[in-house]
Amino acid sequence: MRTGGRVLATGAALSLVLLAGCSSKPTFTFSGTLGTTPTGEATSAFDGPTPSVRAALPGIEHFVEQERGLKFKHPVKVKLLGSKAFVKLLDKGDKPPSRKAVNKSESVFASLGLVSPRVNLYKAFKTATDTGTIGFYKFSNKRLYVRGTKATPGVRAVMAHELTHALTDQWFGLKRPKLRKDNQERQDAFTALSEGDAERTRLAYESQALTPAQRAEAEREENEAGGGSTPPDVPKVVLELIGFPYAVGPDFVDAIVTDGGLKALNRAYRHPPVSSEQLLDPIAYENHDNPKHVATPRADGTRLEHGDLGLIGLLLTFERGLSNDRTHQALTGWGGDQFATWQTGKRRWCLRDTVVMDYGVATTAFQHGLKAWVATRHGKAHIEHLGKRTTFVTCS
């Protein structure tokens, strides 16, 4: 699912400004729920004929209100669309990014070895989004749209998720374009908060309303809506980045609610997480462990892009060459980083990143891991400086 205009593939630290603006829900991480009565319990009517959207909506709205401890300030309209009409509306108003914007993002991905220099990154993200999105909440008209033609269990599942977005938008405002302006991870962290909140509600709804058979039916619908398989031309990292808010958001929200209840979750919208590290480690969020300032390193040519890879960017990068255990050992205690990219030839780019860690032992572990990762790049990467600030260069 997504909120707002266009997918923001998480990891803004990776300069994913190809498709800026919101979050996207890939079907491979979603399972369905069932519409409920105002008490939150499944009715026998839902075990029989499929109810209309009008009949199912009040029960779902009430459940969302009860789960979130908030009331809708005004009604939310829901529209079901067949697959072609859904994708058409999903893409309405979207303009392909300029070649310059695409080149910026490709310079990051290709330099890190996350994609082949020959990959059409814009096409990959668009394909994954059009295929995997099964519902979205539109900021401009405050309506939500679901891929489907009847209020089946899977459709009602999407409604529960998206109605949570509508409710929190009414109370806290979900459209926050300023978060993207500093080219940090802030927009992605906020997206994960919002998606984690919506998934938390959906999962609670599912556990109280779905029978095993209904859950299986919702899952089947979801797979059909998404085409049933991963698009063949979409690199794995694209799916990982799109799915990141849905993978980490629910655990982050659960930790916040467990520690401080719904009031703490509501406060998180006013003071949201600011980095992927805080999402992966809620204690870092609660302790206000914000990224350290790091100066942008130089580019050996005209600078194309700059920003921070963030913990998630470095995790995805190191995991391409190291084991999961070695990667986590190397990156525990991440403090902050900044990169710059430049072009060295046709479809060839380089990236320089400066990394600081939170303490000395973490610095040593990072440098050991970095050396091991550089060795896997077969001459395409090297370390420039070792110290409190570690700098490395990697090329496509």
C-alpha cells in the first residue's frame, strides 16, 4: 500500500529521488483481514456472500478507531478499481524524472554494486510499484483506492490498513515534503512509522476477525492482485527498499506502544524517528541517538549526488559481499555518514563515503568489515582513510 503521490523507495539516504513522495506496499509482505462489526468481531454474514463496501466500511472504521484510540474527524470515501483503472489512477499526474535525476540515483546504486550499470532504475521502480501496490490513500482528495472489484476479505484487509492512514492524516498530517529537503533518511523513517502503524492495526484486525480459511483467501487475492510473482526485470534491492517500511515499521511501532502505549505512538508523529538506525533499534530513538554530522566528502569530478547512505544503505551494500553476521558486527554502532558521487565514463560512476561510528570498538569493527567487503569488490573499491572518520571509494 502507499500514501500520497508516488512511491518513495525507502533509503532516501540512497538518493532515491527518482520517484519521490510517499510509500508503496509490495504484495509479497502483505496478508489479508476481514471486515468486522462495530464490536470488532467477525459476523456470520461475512462467512457467506461478499458484503458491499458500504456495508463493510462502518465496521472497519470503528475497529480502526478503537485500535488507534482516535475518532475520524470526517468520513473517508473508498473506491474499488479494476487492475487497469487502478494502475492508471496510481500513475495519474506522475511525470517521468529527467535523465539528470535518473543519473543521480543510478550513480549511487551502481557505484555500490547494488545494481548493474545497465539497469533502467526508473523502469524497475515503476514496474515494482505498479505491480505491487494494492491500495493507496490520496492526499489531494483524502480518498482511498483499492485494487479490486468487490469487498472480499483481501479488499477489506487493504481498507483497514489504508483507513489507518486516513485517520492519522486527519490527526497528525502525513504529507510532509520538508522531510525530503535535507536529503536525509527522515522521510523514509516517517514513512516506516506510518506504515508500521497501519500494519499494526491490520494485524490486530486480522487476529480478531479472520478464520484460517478467510486468511488464506485474502492471501490468494493479494497474490493475484500483484501478478503472483516478482517481475523478472526488477533487481532484488528495489524490492528490498520498497519493502523496508513494512519490514521494520511494525516492530518499531510495537516497541513504542509496548513502552508507552498509544499516547507514545501519537507523540511519535509529532517527534518521528530520523534515521534507519532508529527504526532498526527503537532504543536509539528513545535515547535520541541522532545521526552525527559528517561533512560531505569531495567528488573527483562534477558532483552528481550527495547525502547519507544511512545504516540501511550500508547494510544492503555490505550484505552483497559479507555474511549477515559479519555485516551486523561491522555496522553495530553506526554514527553517521555522508557520500558524494561523480561520473567517470559512459554508464560508469564512483562514490566516496565518509563514515563515523559511535565509539572506538565500533570503529574498529567497521574498519575490519569494510576491508573484508572491499576485498569482494575485486579492485572496484578501496579505502582512503582509516581513523575516527573512515573514508572509502567504490565504483561501478
